[in-house]
Amino acid sequence: MSLSLNVKSPSGWSNGGYSDDPSNPDYGTHDWIAQHALDWLPTDEKQYIVDNFATYLYGTELPDNGGAADGIGDTTNHHVYFYADGSLQEDNSAVRASEEYQKALNFLINSDYANAAKFAGIMSHYIVDLSVFAHVMGEKTEWGAEVHHSDYEDYVNARTTAYSSSFDSYLIFDGALTELSAYDATINLGYDTTFDGDGDLTCVWMDANYDWSNPTFSNRCGESLNLAVNYLADVLHTLYQADPPLATDHIVINEIEQNPDGTDAGNEWVELYNPTASSVDLSSWTVSTTAGDTVTLTISAGATIQANGYYLVTYGSQWLDNEDESVILRDASSGVVDSTPSLSDTFNDGNSWQRYPNGQDTDSVADWEFRLSTKGASKGGEPTPSPSPSPSPSPSPSLSPSPPPEEPPTMMFIAIGIGAGAAIIIAIVIIFLKMRK
């Protein structure tokens, strides 16, 4: 397919400006990447996008465009940062790509192909932005903020105002479509842009050696664009091939912070999630630990968790063991509602064990990943996520821990409900604890 469209002032990896008419979107680098990714997909996998092509391209501009009625404009989340040792520092763009992937998948499952194409375009933006070195640099990073950003993107955009471009010569299909989550595509692309496969043409090198007359510099740009197109093709392939995620019809233990950065006492928490369409009364439900000196916390009368909402369980003392900890959630009749595998966290940082994708419960350790904490919020994710490059411990496959005893102190629960108006309810709850030995 080929389009020749008007160009307006660019913004970011540009879309050629913001479209006055969504049915005839302006064209820039994001559109060029998104369109070329379709070249490597089988006809049946891309047909819903081809049939809604203008909507797909229009979607690619919405993450930058906060002024449109359906705009997003969350440009502060278009980055992934790494520490110099290669570990992940911030994964904002990857999380956003994952969230938009899930929306596209839901529309695809429900045969709403126009919205599926639109949100696939939105998702693509968060992935391919990471082929720009400026999106992996910043004041928070160990290499500091970039010098060249808009000038780099403007140069590329001026040469990608239509499907046929001088950068086409860099595009080479890697030979196979593979299953790749939106999250991991973003992380992997950001990692390559930051460090380069050979460790030579890093983001720092690109910023310090900005010179389009230098073939090494321009070829590195082409290499990054090619990688972005290949990764996006893989994600679109995965999106089409994905089975619908298994529906979870009960409250789940969704995330556990058992070893927070700094002092454990008062900073550990367990997040409950309600994936159902109705609020649930949590009165007299219990959350119990199983490792070491066990703890049972009882939720007070009147506590509820909203539909698609979160409920945080905290306590003023240390109550979650760092190693081989399993947590059990029981209802008011002492029936087991959910339990975790045996989890260990020895890293004392901002990562936590969490269900990924959000709320998935197949009674498997594969439901859990060790990731940057998303306390009281969606984890995002896809039905078949791949592991991220950040280090993570391996859980033991224990899904049936023995029940703990019961006895007293005082703790705090924080309920976070997601709905038309998000509300934060803090309730003081009387619980029972067996004192630690």
C-alpha cells in the first residue's frame, strides 16, 4: 500500500503533525514504520488493519496528541531507562505499549476491527519510540539528558513523509515472525538503542557524534529503524495469533511486595484485584502467610473491593518473609479463594512479584513475574508474555501451602477502587496474629 499525504510540523518520532481529519491522517515516521511492519505479515493477519488503514495510522499519533477528543498526550511515558549495568531502571513506555496491546486484543476478540486497528496503531507508538536514542536518555539516567532530540527526529521525518523513503534501503526482514509481547519488544528495542549489540554505537555515542554525513551514524539510525519495523511486525503477528486470555472470575492476590527498598516493617504489602464486573464484600476475609512465624490478617466488616479495583493490605510490622513465602486469601467462610506459589525476593528494591498479565490465574507459576512494582494499578500484559531482560528470581512451584494459625494485632488496609470516580478508602482493621518468635 502507498500513501502520499500532506506534512505538518513534526512532534517526536513524528506523524507529520496532528490530523485535522482522522480519515485522512497526516503521515510521518510513526506511520512509515507502522505501514512497513505490515509488509511482513501474512494477508490474513493484517487484513483487519488494511481494511481500517487510515484508523490504524491515525492511532499512531494519539500518544503524542493530547488535544484530540480521543487523544492521549502522555509524552512523559515514552521512555525506557536502563542503568549502566544493563538492569532496568524505568519501563514506562513498555507498560503503556502493553496496556494498549491488551485493548487492541480485546477489540479483536470482539470483532471490533476498526478499534482493534486503531489501538494497534496506538500501541506501535510506544514501541517504536524506543528506536530514538533520546527516548533512552534523560536527567535520571547515568549518561544524562540528550543534546540532540528534535533535530534528529525532524531529519528522519523529512525523509519519511510517504511509504517510499530513502530509508527503505535499511529495511530487511529478519526471516521469521516470532511471538513477542508488546512489553518485551519495547524493552528489547530500548536496550539495543541504549547499548548497541556490539557495545559501540550506544545512545551516548549517537548523541555525541551527531552527524548525518557520517555513514556510521546514519547507518546506525537505519539499523534502529529496521529493528523497530521487525519488532512491530512480530508484535502484530502475536496480537493476531493470541488466544483470548482466560477469564478470571474471582478475587486474586495480584501483587506482593515482600522486600521493599529500605526498611521492611510497615512497607510490605499484598495487593488484591477484582477482575469481575461487580464489587465484592471483603468483610471477615483473611490474608495469611505461611513462611516462618505465620501471620493471619482479618479484613473488617464493611470493606469492599470495587469491580476491576484493587485493595492493598499493609501492616505496621514486618510480616512477609523474603524467602519461600506463600500467601493465602480466604473468604468469610474460610474457603480458599486464591493462593500464591512460593515466592522469594532478596533484591531489596522496587521490584515485586505480580500476576502478569494483570489478574491472570491459571494455577501456574507462569502467571507470576518479577517486575517493577505497579502498586494499586494494572500490570498490563498479554496472554503469553516473554520474560523481560531484567534479573528475576525463580519461584518454587508450590501452589498449595499449608494453612496458618490465627491470633491478634492492628493493621491498615488501603482499598483502591477503579470506577467512574476512583476512591481511596483507608480503614483501620482489627486482625489476629500469632506473635513472631
